[in-house]
Amino acid sequence: MQCDICFRPSNGRLPFNCTSCVRNALYEPRIQHAQVLLQREAAGKDIERIMTISHPARLPDASTSPSNLQGANAPTRVAVDRTLASITEAMERTQATFDHVEALQRQIKDMKTDIMKRKLNQSKRRSDLESVTRDLSQRRAIAIDPTEKSIKRTEHRWDAMHIKTAESRNFLCREAAHLYGLEQRKRRKGVPGRETYLIAGVAIADLRDLNNASPAQVTTSTTSLAHLVHLVSHYLSLRLPAEITLPHCDYPLPTIFSPGSSYASREFPFPRSTPSQSSNNSPSGSHTGDLRPPPRPRPLYLDKKLPALAKDDPIAYALFVEGVTLLAWDIAWVCKTQGLNVGGNSWDEVCAMGKNLWQLLVAPPTTARSPHKDLSKFPSPLRTLVAANTTAREESGIEGSLGHFSHGTAHSFLAAAEGTEYMRAWRLQSPVKVIEKVKTILSNERTGAEWEILEGNEWEEDPAPVSAKAEQDTKREEEEAVIVKASRRSDSGFDDTRSIISAMTAGDEVDVSVEKGRGTSGWTKLKSRGG
């Protein structure tokens, strides 16, 4: 017999799959068992009837109590009732099972119908998807192509505008340097020493030669340099790491702040000024409630020679050296942002403020300003990588371009990933090392100085008259720097101690910047070369 639920015929070799199969398998044995019980009961009744007929004396009397009669017939009636109840219950369960089977069959039929519908829907959707994706790449290319062309046109216009902006910045910076009179005066061939760089007609002192510079020269040159650097940073839209404060109301001379104290959005009094001279006494400044001590600006001016200032006021000396070194570091930082790698080989490149600013603003632009020119110092595995990075930077125009990086435009933004990666290779990320080196050089130079300061009348050795031609030659030679070497070297490891005598044009005062050091004996007099 086949099952109506699982549709499998009963077989002794296969296990049952559902309860209906089990019920179907037990149905016939149970019916046979019930039939046997009924036959047994009927046989029992026949036996009792026959026994009653053959032995009538055993029949119960009419006066017998109903309870005795009921007790004699009770087992047979109870068994019959129980059998009938079991048959009725079995038929009800069978009918319920059939009903449940019919319900399951209806559900199976409905599920099959639903599965067929879903298969049809899926096949239809699959065919629709194939038809849609068949030309998707072509349609996508057709839809994306105008957008990509528009993006490229916009980027091209953006790059062209950036190039024009960089050219305008370049022009403004070079014109500002020209107006400020930033120029280079080359030394005569065969004369030792460094080239002289002038701004507004005043020589720009090297940080290593501050001991020999006059206060007026240092103050004038640093003031002009501060103005020019501030103007150039404004044209280039750069935010200097060390903020420069230019002269303004109640602030007669320029100062500079350390990088940690820069751009504090507060007004500070001029160094060595009283609170009444400061703008901090304004009503708006008195209600700020900021009780923090104001940062101390570093001066960019001198009122006496640096050796005398170091002796009389060490604090003011240290502040001035820090200030002028921060100015030089600002210049080197600006040069690095614009492609001129100052300080890449040695820290003392920062000391030549005039040279760095002249090379950035006045000198003709070079084709490549890469900090990794000498690839021989790199190991062979890194040499190829450094060369590739250098070539990529030169091809992209990152280096060797004045006005490329800035803080004022989204294009080539210096604080973005490209600018940060470019500035990461700079060795002088902090000015502390440069400040310490400059202080050490100036201190060692003062300690090892072995020259006396000559008075004005000691320059006249022979009062004999000289010819006009000799006098003219003498004037021409005195316009150049005369370098006199010391008689012995100091113990600090420097090559020599030099005294640079800068003679201006005829009629100007000659500034002799020498200092008497420990262990000096005798005196020194410099004669004219014409004598």
C-alpha cells in the first residue's frame, strides 16, 4: 500500500519515513486483533448461553438481588463497551489522520504551485538581468565619458589657474625683492671670503659673523629682512612657523616669536616697554580674563655690539641670538617650501640669510632643486628609489617652482598629504639645533678672539703724502673686505678667528669689528696695501 504523504510503498527493507506509514503498517494487525477479540467474546457468550441452557438450575432466581445478577454479567459488558469505545476512538483517529493527510496534500500541492511560479519569476528576472547587463559596460562608458571629460577640463582649468597664480606670486616676490634692493656683491677674484648680500644698500650679516657686525647694520638689515620675509610670505600665502611682528603703533622695531608661541591671537607689549605703552591696557584687553603670562618676543635689533651685549646682559643676548636665528630659520623654511633645499646638506646653510633669500627671489631659477642630488651616499637598494622619487617630483613640478605650495589655495595645499610628504624630508624641522649651534659658534669666536680694537688715529702710520694714483688705488682696495688671520688657532676646533673690516665708500666711517680676547699680547696695526 502506498503512503498518501510520502508516496512510498511499504517495504521491509526500507525504514518508515512518516507517522502515517507507521499507522498504515499497524492498521491491519490491529483490526485483526480486534476481530480476534470479538470472536473470542462471541465464543464466550455462546459458551455461557449453552451452559445456561444445559444447566437451568444454575440460572439465578427471581428473588436474587440485582447486584448479584450484575456481578455475574459485569465482565462481559465492560469488555464489550471497552472494545466498542476503542473501535470508535480508532475510527475517529483514522478519520482525523485522513483529514490531516488531505490537508498536507493540499499544502504540498499549493507549495508545488508556488515553487513553479517562483521558478517562472526567477527565470524571467534572470533573462531581464542578462538583457540589461549585456550592454552595461558600453552604456556605463557612454554615461561616464562626459563626466570624465568635464572633470579633466575642470582640472586643466584649475591647473592653468594655479600656474597663473604661481607666476603672479613669483612676479610679486621678485618685484618686492627688487624694490627692497636685495642684491649680491661678488668678491674680487683671488680675495678670500664670502660674497656680500645687500638689502636697501646695507650688508646682511651672516649669523656666524654677528660678533663683528655693528648694531646699526644688524638692526637695519634684520628690519628690512623681516619686512621682506613678511611681505613674501603674504604674497605666497604661507604661514611662517615663527611669527614675525612688524613695527606698528607703540612697537617701533620688529620682533619674532618662537614656533610654540606664534599666532596666539593676543596683543603683546614691545620688549622693555612699560604696561602704559602697550595696547593691552585697552578696555577690550582688560576684560579678556586671560591670566596666563604672555610669551616673550625675541628682538631683531641691537643697541650695542654683540660681545658687549653678551657681557652686560646675557638674557638680552640670548633672546637676540634666538630671534635672529628664528628669522634665518623662517627664511630657510620658506626656501624649502618653494623648492630650494636650504639646510639639506648642513645646518650652517641657514646662517647665510642674504644668500638664501637672494637665491630664492633674485637668482635665475634652476631646472632642479632636489635635496637628493648626491645619490652616492645612499645604499644601492635605496639609490634607485630616491632617484625615482626625485625624478617624479621634478616632473610633477613640486620642486624648483616659486609659488607652487601655499596655505591659501586648495591646489597644492602645503598642509595636505602631498605637501606634508614633501616637507617631511627636511632635516631642520625644529630651530633648536640651529640656535644652539649659532650660540656655540659665537661664544667660541668671542673666547678665541686675539685682536685688539684699533683707534682711528692708529691707522695713520706714515704721514707722508701719497700720489693721486696711489690714493685712488687705495680707495678702490679699501672698498673690499680685508681679511686678517689670527696668529694661532683656538682650542674649539675652528680653523681660524677672522676680523672682517668693512670699508664703505670714501668719506664714510670705517667700522672695525674686532674684540680683545684672553691671552692677547702686543697690538696689531693694519696698513693700506698701497703702502
